[in-house]
Amino acid sequence: MSLWRQLSYGLRGLLQRRKRQQDLADEVAQFYEDAEADLRERGLTPEEARRTVRRNTGDMAAARDHASEYGWENWIKILSDDLRFAARQLARHPVFTATAVLTLALGIGANTAIFTVVERVLLAPLPYNNAERLAFLKTYRSQIGRAIPRMTGPDVVDVREQMKSLEAVSLYHGGNMGVQLANHAAYTTVTMADANFARVFSLRPVAGRLYNDADAGHAALVSERFARDNFGTAQAAIGQVMGVEGDPAEIVGVLPAGFDYPNGAQVWLAAPLMPQSKSRTSFNYKAVALVRKGTSLAEAQSELDTLTARLQTAYPKDNHGKALKIVSLKESLTGESRSTLMLLWAAAGLILLIACVNVMHLELVRAIERQRELAIRRALGSSRWRVMQPVFLESILVALIGGTAGILLAFPLVRVLVAMAPKELPRASEIHLNPWVLGFAFALSVATAVISAILPAMKAAKVDPAEALKSDSSRGITRRNTGFMRDVLVIAEIAATFVLAIGAGLLLRTMMTLQTNDMGYQTRQMLVVDADAPATREIYAIDSSHVVGLFNQLFVNLRRLPGVEHVAGVMGLPTGNYGSNGYYDVQGGLPVDPEHPAWSNFTVASPGYFATIGIPLKRGRDFSSEDTHESAMVAIISESLARQSFGDSDPIGKQIRCGLDSDKWMTVVGVVGDIRQESPAEKPGPALYMPMTQHPFYANQIHIVLRTAVKPLSLMSAVEEQIVRTNPLIARRYTTLDALLDKSLAVERFRAALIASFAGIGLLLAMLGVYGTVAYSVAQRRFEFGVRMAFGAKREAIMQSVLGHAVRMASIGIVVGVVLSAALARLVESMLVGVRPTDPINLIVVAVLILITALGAALAPGWSATRVSPMVALRAE
């Protein structure tokens, strides 16, 4: 029969099922009649002919059933019948169905939500033109043993002029700062980039034009969103003048709303192609490049290695130990997030594994309960596949329903993840469920169905009718290996849960360590104002010293406010947005290792800063009003810097200089305590403090810190009024030092919270697994318990027997979990602070928690076992 005839014949059979069944019955009946007629013609009586045909070909009904199995349409009918049967079975066992569906929903929902983040952050291409050709340049420094995401200006120029594999190279720098407009000021992300920036990203403005090198210093591009928020429309923004860093800039073009590189930038100021910094030791810039078509990153890196060698030869002092590196822009954006996201995905995978094992265990119990039904099917001649099919389809239905519930659960979970995620998480605004993620969830549901169904279906296929029919669950008589497999599955659950709990314990202890680390300064009762100096047409020409005077008068006014105890200004506030660092030289200090020159954080502060923030003055004096731009240059150093450069000698009166904004020597006039500059995770390091009046160039963009006797944010209105009186065009933003410290721990908190949540889910699922196994075992052994109690066994012995079963499973699971967690310790080692991956306290606490969980899950079944009435159990016999 041709394929077309098979299809048409099968479709008619599906659409006209009753007629097809009647035709099939007629054909079978006609076959039997013809066979009997043939035998009668050979001399047999009608009764003998009927018996002979039945003996040779079987019962007519069986023959009809056998004939109905041929053809694809009959296979579909059988499948649909088995699906309906499986659905009815699930409806008849609502507790089993709800437990299995909810278990899978948790596993699939968590995995779908995490994969949504992973897909968008790590896997999806960047939303830029020629995204696969975009690259980022870094500098590897042997002195510190790692690469830094910055370059020096001269190095970038050499790369741009000598690299043939790069089509365009652009350098940029910037960050959050104030922008002064005609009648108000705004805080936003501003990037200073040269004219090649637009070439690298193949930008096309939605209004106006792109700037060129001739526009450097007085032209700007803004985003479409910035234009709408501040000028109404993109076209209305063209020709408007704004002030940034005290300089006017005319808006010449508006970029599409979807472009916000780097770091959510909204304003791009035209910078010259030739960088202002000529130093080969000042890493002031970041650089992006467009790789030529047909050139790989490996080829570009090979050319860059050759250039690195030439630069080291040409500049042996400045470029010693320096190597230039190129990576994809995508890797540069997501590199720091990769380890966290992969850890979370692995944890979600463990949750799914635990869920699969739990559902497999439930399905296995269901298959054991259906032994008699399956045995009867086998005894009546059903093939192994026909016995397996209902069990397999039941698992498929459970997994598909659980997968659907998991996808629905993923929608709110994704929103929660995005809300919890640290602001540093790249591409967070792009995270949403999409067809790729939904396809992943569907594939995950199918894979889960197959995995959870394989073992129960195989057990069903191996049912021996004679043995199964002899089994009597009411008396506790079952096959020996049925309990063993359930115990193995529960042990696997406990081991996976142990690994999750170990990871959660390590990350939570890290968080506790970080939150209790001494920062070296005080954070409570501290109001912080991000302040950018005003820049209107009337004061563009005013020098930086006037800005310092402006802020000094503001500090005096703020100190008079009720509830304010101390006020100061600083560029380089710990955990703040602004800061600087670099190398420094000293006179009269310890010898300097050329391979590891002295390095320090740089901070510019006003008098009273140390008293305001609570950094103790160990020796010497604080800055004063007498430290002016005309007086001798002074500096204050931290204890770490004093030890690093002066050893045990007194640093007061010694000379020090740095490349912040001047090469003049400064006299050390004081020593203060060490602080943790970036976050509680880093060690206290060397710091160099300079007075704001002597470094006015860094005084226009500062943090104003106020120590208060009341709740800090309650003073916002009063502080705002004083700033407006001083100059309404000071761009400002309010926060607290506690909030900045919390922000610095956002990544660690995100990891710890999610892993702890996954561990909690794992414990819940493991508890369900232990409960199900023990409860089923108790139900199977009711007759045994009744006999034992009839012969005098005490209830305590029965309870001990049940709880001992749970403890044995938990103990084996813990041992397996210890081995697995030791093997996987390296995954989290780099994320830990103050705790080792194999910390014995953490292992003991988690082991005890698992044992308590197992005992808690076994208490109810154990109590039920002690309440078995011997008479009732024996009467059931």
C-alpha cells in the first residue's frame, strides 16, 4: 500500500471510528466463517470445525484486538486511550498528583527563571551593530598578577596607529556626574569619548549628527530618553547647551534609546582623539575596538603581543611588566557575573535533580502499588511495551503539567530575581522570558518526564505475574528489592540537598563575616550627598578654587542645621562613586622594589573629614583652613602606607608625591587609621589623603557627608534648602553611608539569598522523600508490626526501628554529600571571605540539620507504626 493510501485510510479510520470497528469486526467474522467452511468441506462437523479454528487462531475478540493494533491510526487510538486512562488515574489519586506536580513546578520554575537570566546576560548577543566584532582592550600587569580593565593614553594611541587587525579604536572614561541644564541640574551617567566611538559601534543618530574630532570639548550626544525627559523630544534637544565639569557643551545629536554603553550612559561628551594624559603609567582610560571582518580575536591578540614586545623595548621603564590584552566586549561586560550566574544555575540544576528523584520515587511507589494490575495485564498477554506505556504516559502527563506550572511560576520568579539582582548585573533591563527560554523550559519538561519515567516503567516491564500475584502488601509480603531502590533514591536526594546546604552555609557565613568586619570608619547616622559643582553660563570661567570656596561656605551653613553634628566634603568616600588610586614616591623612606612600586588609594578631603566619618587620627594633625593653594603642600597617610613606605620610623615631616594632579612634593602632617575602601571583602590598604583646597580640580564633584543626631534622611529637606540657596544648579543625590555599604555587598547578598532559598527548597523536598519512603514502608509492614506487638514488642522499639531507617538513609546521604561537596569546593572558594570551603563547623551544622530533617519527616509515620493494633492487623489477615 502506498504512503498516500496508508495516510488516507488511516484518517478515514480515525474520523469514522465506529464504521471502521464494524468493518474490522465483519472482516474477522468473515475470516472465521471461511476457515470453518473450509474445514467442513474436508469432512469435519460444524462443531469440530469451530473448535479447530478457535484452537488454531484464538478467540474472535482477541483476534479483533490483535488486528486493531496494525496501522498508524490504531497506534494513535491506543495512545489516546492510554492517555485518557492515565489522566483518570491521576484524577483518582489527587495527593500523588498534586505532590508530583508541585515538586516539578519548583524545579522547572527555578531552572527556567535562572536560565532566563543566564540566556540574556551570558548567551544572547549584545544589542549593538556588529556585536560579534566588538572588542575590549585591557592591560595585564605582572606587578599585581592580573589584568585591569583600563589602559594608558599613549598605549591606546599606539594600538590605534599600529594595529592592522582593528578597524577602529576608541578610548573613553566617565561615570555618574551632574549635568547642568538651562533651569535645573540632573544626575546621570556621562561618558567622555572620542570621535571613533561612533565608528566602533556603527552609531546612527535619530536626530542631528555625530560629533567629530573638531568638536572635542564643546559638543555632546545624548540618548533619546534623556532628550525626552529634559527637552520633550529628540529634535528639541538639538542645539541645547548643557554644562558638564564646568564646561559648556552643545547637543549636536541624539542616539537611539536602546544604546546606553557604557554602564547605562545617557550623555557622551566629545573628547579629543589624542588623550590629555601622556603618561604610560596612568591607567586613566578604557578602550573599545572594532575588529576587521575576517579577523579573529586570536589573530588580533597575536598582533597585540608583537606590539607589546615593541613597546617594552621602546619604553623599558614605563612598559616593564605590562602586556596588552584583547577580549570580546561581551566577555568584558559579563565576565564578573559569569561565576555567580553559573553557580546559581548549578544550584537550580540540583533542585531539579532532587525534584526528578522525588517524582521518580513517587512514580516507583505508584508502580509497586499497581503490581497486581500490571501482572494481570502481563498474564493476559500484553507485551512489555503495552505494560510500560500507561506508567510512562502517566509520568509524561505529570511532567507536562508540572512544566506548565513551572513556566507560570517562572514569570514572578524572574521579576523577583531582577529586583534582587545587584545593579552591577549587566543587561538586567533586557531580562525577560522569550521563545528561546520557553523552548528550554519545554525541553526541560520533556527531559524530566523521560528521566522520571524510565525507572518506574522498567520496573513495570519486569513484573513477574506469578510473583506479583503471590505478593500480599497487607501482610508486608513484597519483593525484597522494592524498598532498596526507594532508599537509594532518597539517599541521592539527601546527598544533593547536603551539597546545596553546604554552599548556602558557606555563603551565609561569608555574609556574616563581611557584615561584622571592621571598616575602619563609622557608617551609622551618616547622610551622604552626591554633589556636582554648578556650571551655568555666568560661572563657566570661574576657576576651581572658587568652587572650593562655594562648598566651604555650604559646609558652614549645613553645620548650623539642627541635628547636624559634623560636615565635610570628600572625593574618594569609601564605597562611594568617586575615587582615584595609583603609584607614589617618598623621600627618606624604605627602598622601593622596581617590580612592585608603591601603590595607594588617593582621597581629597576637607578639614574635619576624619572626625566626621570616624577615622581615628593616630599621629600628627588634621587638615586646616591654613592649608591653602598658596601654602606648602601637605598630606595625611594611613597606617598601612606608613608601614609600607617608612617602616618603624616616624613619617611626620617626610616627603611624598603622587600623580593625581601635580608632581609637587607634599609634607606628611598626620597618620590616620586604615579603612576598607571598596567593600568589607577587601583588606585595609594604604591610603593617601590630600586637602581639597590644594587640589581644587577634584573639588567640583564630591560627596558631602553629614554626621547627624537624628535619622539621616529626615534632614534631606533642610539640606536641600541650603544647597538651593547656595546655588540651585548644584546637581545632587541623597543616600546614606549604610546604604552605600549595603550596596557594596549586593553581589554577596544576592548569591547567599538565592543559594539559601534553593537549600531550603532542597530540604523540603528531601523531607517529603524521607516521609514518603518511611510512610510507605510502615504501611507495608503493618502486619509485621502487629505480630511483633502481639508477641510483646514495646512501642519504643517499633518507633526506634522506624526512626533508625530514616537515620540510616540520612547518614549514607550525608557521607555521599561530604564527598561531593569536597569535590565541588573549588566552585565557591573564590567567593568566600573568612571561611574555608571545608570548614568543619559548617559540615557539622549541615549534617545535624539534615539528620533533624530526616527524623522530623519520620516522626509521623513512626507514631502511626506504634499505634497499630495487633488484633486489627491480625484480623486483616
